[in-house]
Amino acid sequence: MTAVPDRAHPRPDLVLAQALAADLDAADFRSEPLRWLWGEEADDALARGLREPILRAIAGRDDPLATLGRLWVLGMPQPHAAVEWAVPRVGVDGLEALGLAVADGADVRPLAVIRPQSFVDADGVGEWWIASDLDEIALGTSLPADHVLGVGGASRTLAELVIPTPVERALDLGTGCGIQALLVSRRAQHVVATDISARALAYAELNAQLNGVRNVELRLGSMFEPVAGEAFDLIVSNPPFVITPRVSEVPEYEYRDGGLVGDALVQQFLQTAPAHLTPGGVAQLLGNWESRDGEDGLERVRSWIGEELDAWVIQREQLSPLSYAELWIRDGGTLPRDSGFTPLLTAWLDDFAARDVTAIGFGYILVRRPSAPASVEGSAPLRRFETITQPVSNLGRALGAGLAAHDVLAAGIPDRLVVASDVTEARHHMPGNDDPSVIELRQGGGFARTISVDSALAGFVGACDGELTVMQIVQALADIFEVPLTDLWADLEPRIRCLVEDGLLLPAE
């Protein structure tokens, strides 16, 4: 057999990929069987970079699932005969032809990892097999600059973020191993996936073949260059947004570094994406942004998004320049004990200091091109720039519901409202006082917001069961509190709109 270099380029082949998929399926190479094979504790340890617990748990086992687990999940050489038994359809020759493994004496050495990735969406529960480059666990060293990342935390976050609405055309910009393109393909008729890395596109094509996905088109190029003149109903992107010093001593990783200074890549994306959205089209991405001396990061993001567009930006966390630098230096495989750590840290801190950066924010960005001009719709565009640090659930659905509520409110507050099923009320009393000092509405799902309200708004929400109209409730409250109806309505109306937009109150229909 012809020797394959240690970092052979993946070579997609539909027939061989289908044979490999059949072998993986026959071996039950999926998340739950693997977790059952080596136990929950060992599985959790792998997420922390520890593979010894798995090796101990499956020591002595040579069945196909154990062999494939060591070969593909852990990235460890396995006996040639055991691999041939585990993948009889594609065989070791087929793995070599795909660029996924190489025969090395009596062993077969992996050149990539393949890991099952489960998901849940509107169509149910599913699972993909995702191939990517050998990671730090398998390599035992820092990552090469052209490393193609598998499914990480950012990938899973973006997947949860995307609004689950069927679309005709979608774009996955910076597809990497292709996971977002695969997920979006379940609700899009056609997906275009782009990347600046030919290596990443090869993995994305192979992963589409492995999982039987036929509606993804791959294109090579930077940012929006491969789709010049085209428009999409949905654009998703986990772009290379990491802020990295542009000096020769600092390695640039294709999967995370966009090659621009500071947060200019996110700015460029937001200023370019709207031209590639159809009316009503949505762009969603993850990003970093800098707060600079006297200039808040969220306000900088606001300035990048045209005022005619709907925009919803959620900052999930902020890091100091030191914490940010340490995070991404470690991500590249360099630890504080390594000789190269201090020079890298110095370069990062010097870079931030040159722009007077005081903090770096991370979060989610949603931009929507309105279906019609605001003057026609009857309301101003949605403009939300907020910090939310509490845990959130079903984020994509929550964002979709927020956009839908904004559209409903364009015609005014609905005639009848009901309280969402996940909303509860909490009242706090000082000892010996019957009147509450604090009244809170608490949202159980979505953004899990806690909103302080006064007695009038609490009374309004408590009466929203769909039977009385909004104005009937407000009139009754005006009589109870002995205030003019117009004054009470002027006070309640904007706050009611906020409760509708946040999903605590829903149209009765």
C-alpha cells in the first residue's frame, strides 16, 4: 500500500463514504452505545481531555465498537486485522483512499477522528458522523495552523441559536467540518457552504457523504466572495472571530482567526451580510467585540448594523484582555508551563493596549432584513442590544418567537392576551407588612427573564386569561386605582409591549 502522509488531505468519495457509513451503522457506532460501552464517567472525562478512563474501561475488548472507539474517538492506532473486521465494506484500503487512515506495519493509524454527534430539532432526534482533524488528545501536541476543528462548544451554541424555520436557500459561511450546513440542510431546500480552507471543505463534503446529505453545495473563498450577487433566506456563521495579534510570532489558526485587526471581521460581516439577505431573510452568527476606552462594545456593534434592519444582539459574557488572551493561547495547545506562553501573552496584551481595549464581549448576533419598509409595516425596526448571563433554553425558538411578537406588535397590542404557561409570579414582603415590597414575573423557559413589576402591571398580567380585552382590563384597573384611564394606559402600554415581545404575554389566538 502507498504510504499516506501524517496529515493527508481528506479525499471524499461517495461510494467509499457510503461503504464506511454502512460499516459504522453495523457496528452501532453512535453516541449512546459508546457511552454505554465505557461508562458515563469515562465519557465525561474525555470532554476534559482524559482518555485513560476509556482505555481502562474497554481494556481487552476487540469487538468492532471498541476498535472503532479507540481508532476514531480517541485517535489511536489499532491492529490491522481488528480494523478490517470492524469495517469490512470499506476496508483499510478504502480508509486510505479517503485519507482517513494509513496502514503502518501491523497497525492502522488514524489520520482523522470521526465522532457521533447527536442533535434535536423540530423533526426529532438524529445523529451525524462528523470527521475532522486529529485533535490535541490524539496528537499530544499543539494544533497545526490549518487544523479543521470538529464539533465544539461554539458549534453547538450556534446550532441552538438558529431559528428553526423552513427556508428555500441558506448559506453557511465558514462551514469548517460542515456541521452547521448539515443541520440547516434539514429545513432548507438548498444550502451553500463556504470556507477559505480547501481542507475544511473536503471534510465538509466527506461528512455530507457519510450522512447521506445531498442538498449542500460547497464553494471555496473568503467571506461573501463565493456568493457575490446572491441572496439567501438564512445565513448562519461561526466565523473565525477570535481576536488575534497580527504579528509573525503568533500562529494563526484558520478555524478561528480571520486575519483582520481586532473585531474588524465581525464588523465586516455585519456591514456586508444584509446585501445577501432576501426580504425577511435572517443572518445569525457568533462573535467577539471589543470595548475600548470610553466606547462600550455593544454600542460599537450597534453602529455596524444599518438602522433600517432588525437587530438583536445578546452579550453572554465579557472577559478582560488578560483572561481572553490566556483562553485562546491555551486553546492553541500552549500552556503557562511552556516556554512559548509568555511571548504569546505579551503579544496579545500589547495588541489590546494599542487599541485601548478594556474588555472583550462574546455573544449572539441576529440581523433581519425587513419584508417591507417600516413605514408600511407601521412600526420601527427591532433594535435590542442586551446582556443576558443567565442560562437560556430553546434559544432558537425564543428568538423566533421574539421576532414574531415584534411583527404582531406592528399592528398594535393584540386585543386579547394570555399569560405564557412558563410564567410565575413572586411577591416579596417585609416582615409584618401585607403589601409586597417587590413583585416579580419569572419566565421558566427561553431567556428565563425576571422582570420587576408594580401592582398595576401585576394586576393586568393576572387578569390576562383571554376572556377580557386589554382595554377592559385597563379600565377596571383605572377604576380600582382611581386614576384616569389615559394616564394609566400611557404608563402600562410600553411595558405591556415589552412583556409581549419577551414572550411573557401571548396573543389569545
